[in-house]
Amino acid sequence: MIRTGADVPEGFVERTDVCVIGSGAGGGVAAAVLAGAGREVWILEEGPHVPRERMTQREEEMYPLLYRDGGEQRTDDGGISVLQGRALGGSTVVNMADVTGIREEVWAHWRQRFGLTRYDLDALAEAEAICRGVIGANPIAPSRLNRNNARLIEGGARLGLATSTMEHNRTGCVGSGYCLVGCAYDAKRSVALTWIPRALATGHATIQTEARVERLEHERGRVIAANGQIVRVRDSAALAPFRIEADTFVIAAGSVHSPLLLAASGLGGRAVGRHLSLQPQAPVAAVFPDEIEMFRGIPQAALVDCERASAEDGLAGFRLEAVSATPGMAAVTTALDTEQLHRFMASYRRVAACLCLVPDRPTGEVRRAWSGRPRIHYRLDASTEATLLEAIETAARCWLAAGAQLVALPIPGIPPVRSVDELGQLAGARLRPAEAPLISAHPQGTCRMGPDPATSVVGLDHRIHGTDNAYVFDASVFPTTAASHTQLPVMALSWLGARALIS
Ligand SMILES: Cc1cc2nc3c(=O)[nH]c(=O)nc-3n(C[C@H](O)[C@H](O)[C@H](O)COP(=O)(O)OP(=O)(O)OC[C@H]3O[C@@H](n4cnc5c(N)ncnc54)[C@H](O)[C@@H]3O)c2cc1C
Ligand code: SF4
């Protein structure tokens, strides 16, 4: 059963076996596994349930409905837009549906440097294969590449770089291009369409949407209740209180809100909120002489892979991925002045774009501000900044090699370039805080997994240090960035952790 806020105008008090907080990649998987083992599971989700009939493909309606803060969540200096979904299915409802596993180099790094030795590579491979099956992962056929994606591959290949098409979890995709504002065709196999129905089909799961958990009540190391408020979707106003008592609690509110909830509840110790990675992404857009129509077709399918093994970080380097932006998103993610932006948007049909994705170091922090809201503190460190600049230059070279007339760089003060020679302007360039239009769709860390309670929040079994019965299952447990897309890594770790809980 899926209940909305309107179903419980007076709030409610319930008791259950397992209470799962958050219904995204981590929470959805944990709920399905635990309900599948016969546990009575309640899933509490702050966002609304938005079935496809309500997906209007209109930016001004869908960002406020589906995204945290209407898509306006940012770091405390305003510099990086931190995108997260807030709906049944979490960020998987608004994501780009690319499926990448945890690379061997990253897994080895997590095991050796952070002591995550509970599972070997074979166990990870099995978990990823099962999750891939549930979400319908499949390779994107090269014939499905739109001109934006095809040009990136063409440019990358001309430069001799490693290019490929990615894997995705779409089936029956009509190529409408609206993935970022929710799929009106149910082609994107989000958690709301895969793991959540699996959980419901067991007959052991109940879902309460529009329910924000604000505090976990605990006594002598045992969490006894989740307390919160039914909220109004439009403005998150509190409408009615609720309380759920349970034997086991799974916190899966994502890398920004899981640490906030633990901090509000006095759980998790000194490491709560620390070690945040944002994996910042910089957009590089190009104008071609012919029509590209990046907004039609599968938005993000092509990859130029410039990642390399690194003894220090597991993986270093960067990935370039073609991307389409809805017009509003495109307009706010350029670093152009008004005049340039006007010309750029007038050429929108001829624009191609890609994102430079850089595995960063876990140097950020999520704190609880006096208002109770999250304060996301993050500054680019020197090595991430240098890699982002290298990635931006490589992206520009790819677009020029593919025949672009002009490339807009995401660096204020540097005008669009028309030739490789003009890229000389990048020498000595800086990505200054709050100036470059950076995006993060992959916040990770903040409830780090590890054996030592002094430096981590959860143990290798996902249990919060110092508690008997409370676990974290989401992207916040990663010790460092997964160095790529995060939905499958989150699902695979959750699957392993939840299976261990029932065995
Ligand atoms: C725009 C965008 C594009 C992306 N593209 C890709 C991609 O192509 N491929 C990929 O692999 N990954 C992608 N990702 C990332 C991926 O979707 C996430 O990493 C993944 O969903 C994270 O899982 P999670 O469980 O940690 O959090 P989420 O999936 O974000 O779920 C957390 C849920 O908890 C809820 N919640 C928060 N606080 C509370 C509370 N106090 N009480 C109750 N509920 C609460 C939230 O509303 C949310 O629904 C993208 C993300 C975004 C935003
Ligand atoms: S491109 Fe495909 S998956 Fe994305 S919104 Fe359109 S139909 Fe859905």
C-alpha cells in the first residue's frame, strides 16, 4: 500500500519490524530484500509518489515536484548545484539512467585503504548482476545515439581517446529526452518502478510518502522510534506528527540528509557529516553549424574515458559524457554574460554539450545549520581543480575536432573559443568558488563505512557505531567517491548489506 499525506491528516503512530527512511537507490533495495524475507517493513519517504500520469515534462512543474529544494540545493558558497531527487524512488526518478558498476581499482582501494574487506570482488559482481537484472540494465545500442552523443564520440575518436556507449536502465525508451524531469513513459526503470513494486508484491511493505523523519529516539544504544512530520509537498511545511516504533531502522535518506538526521538525533559520533565527495561536473557546450537537437533522444549515452588507475585515489583522471539539458538547466549552467547567453540560447538547436566528471577527494562536510537545514560545505581542492581544467580543455578539443564552430567554457571571463589555438587562454585559469557553474549529481560519503568508530560512522555491516539496531544504506557510506555513476554502486552495497541482515 502507498499512502500519501492526505490519507493521514491527523498523523499516526505505528509499530513494525523494520522502518526504512528514504526510498531511493539504497532504501528501495533494502526494503525489497527485507520484505522479501518476511519482515514487516514501513518505508517513510519525504517526497511525493509521482506516477507517470503526473510527469508533465514541464520544467517549472517537475523541478519543484521531484527535486530537493526544487533543484536549487547548493553548497554554502553558492558555487556548486547539488542535485538530488525527493520523491518515491529518490534520485533514481530524475537520474540519467546510466548504469556503471564499481571499478576494480576503486573496490581494491576501498578494501586496502579503508578496510572494507567484508566482501570480495566476486561477491560485488554477484550483487551488481542481480541489481542489473532487477532494473533492466542493458547496453545502449550505437544506433540510438543522438547527434550530440555521436559528435562527442566522433571528436574523442579523432583525438585517439577511449570512447564508448554506456549501459542504461531504460526499456522501451521513446527518446523524448526528458529524463531529468521524470520519465512520462515508464521507460526509465527507476526504483519506484522496480524495487518498490517488488517490496509491495511481498505483501509485507507499507509506504508512507510525504513523511519527513526528523529525529530518531534511542535508549542505551537501541533506536526505538522514528519521529517526524507529514509535510506539504509544495513548501515542506509540517502538517501532522507521526511516530514509528520498530525493531530495526534503516536510514537511507541520501548523503545530505542521512548525516543530518543522525546529527539531529545525537547518533554516529564525530565522523558524521564528514568526508563528503561531490564528484563535481563542469559543462562544456559547443555550437555546431548544423542542427544537433541535443534535447531529443537518449540524453547521456556517450563516454570519453580518461580515467586511470591511481595508487593514491584508486581512480584518477576524468570522464566526459555527452548530456542534454532542458532549456532552463542549460541557461543556468553556462558562464556567459547576458549578451553571449542570448546568442547562445538563440542557437539552442545547434548546441551540443557534455559534462566533465572528476573523481574528487572526500574533503567536504554536511553540517546542521541553526535552522535545522543542511549546510553543504565544499571547496575544490587543488588537484580536483587542476583535473577539471584538464577535462574542460579536452572536452573543448573533442568538440572542435568534431567540427564545432564555437565552444563555451565554464570559466567566467574566458570568452568562447573557435580554435585549438584559442585554448591557450586556459593557461593559468582558475575555477573560482561561486563563479564556475559546477554541478554535482553524485554526493557521496558523510556516513563513512569503516572498522574504526573514530573515523567512520557505520561498521562493515552498515550498523551505526554505538547502536544495536540502526543501519545506513545509501551513498553516504562510501569511503571515497565511486569515481563514476552511483546508482548501481549504492544498490549493490545495499543488496549485500540487507542480505547479510536476513541471513
Ligand atoms: C540529476 C541526476 C542525475 C543522475 N544521473 C545518474 C545516472 O545517470 N546514473 C547513476 O548511476 N546515477 C545517477 N545519479 C545518482 C543516483 O541516482 C544517486 O547516486 C542514487 O540514487 C543515490 O541513492 P541514495 O539512496 O543514496 O539516495 P536517493 O536515491 O537520493 O534517495 C534518498 C531519498 O531519501 C528521502 N529523504 C531524505 N531525507 C528524508 C527524511 N528526513 N525523511 C524521509 N525521507 C527522506 C529523499 O526524499 C530521497 O527520496 C543522478 C542523480 C541526479 C540527481
Ligand atoms: S528519453 Fe527515454 S527514459 Fe528518458 S524520459 Fe524519454 S522515454 Fe523516458
